[in-house]
Amino acid sequence: MFNIKTSNLINLLSILLATFLYSSHSFSKGKIYGNSKTLSKEYIKYEKCRLKETLINIKDGQKDGYKCVYKRQGRGKDITVFQPSAICQKSFKCKTEIQ
């Protein structure tokens, strides 16, 4: 019977100790003194560009590779990529155009 009372007393003390330790912490907003590296950083936004058409690039009357023309997901000018083969990538992430 003595062990039951002692275990109850230990449980009660551990609950009180845990409550005291948990309540002693401060949960307030952090303050930034000076310039923040993440808040002042400008992030680059991207959008999806999809293949519109593949054209033959002719320079001085001769074939000089291929043009892959991509259309932006949003508004803006089309993107043209020059390459030696006719195999173009279907889509990729391109930087958004500032309007």
C-alpha cells in the first residue's frame, strides 16, 4: 500500500514539473534587427513554356540548324531556341516576363 501512494505522489510531481517547465517558455514572434536576408531577397518566378513549332533555320541561303519556338503559359513573347537537330524538348520552365 505504501508503494501505491509513493507512485501517485511521483506522478503528480512529474505532471507539475512538466507543466512548470512547459509554461516557462515564451511563444512570441521573433524580431529581426537589421536587414533580413530572406525578406529582402527577390525571388525569380517561373512559368511553363510548351513547344509551339519546329522550324528550319536558313542562314545565307543554306540550312543552319533548327528553331524550336515555345509559347509561354501566361502572356508574353514566344521563346526561340536554336539547335543543330530537329528534336525539341516538349516543355520547360522559363522565367516569367515582366510586363
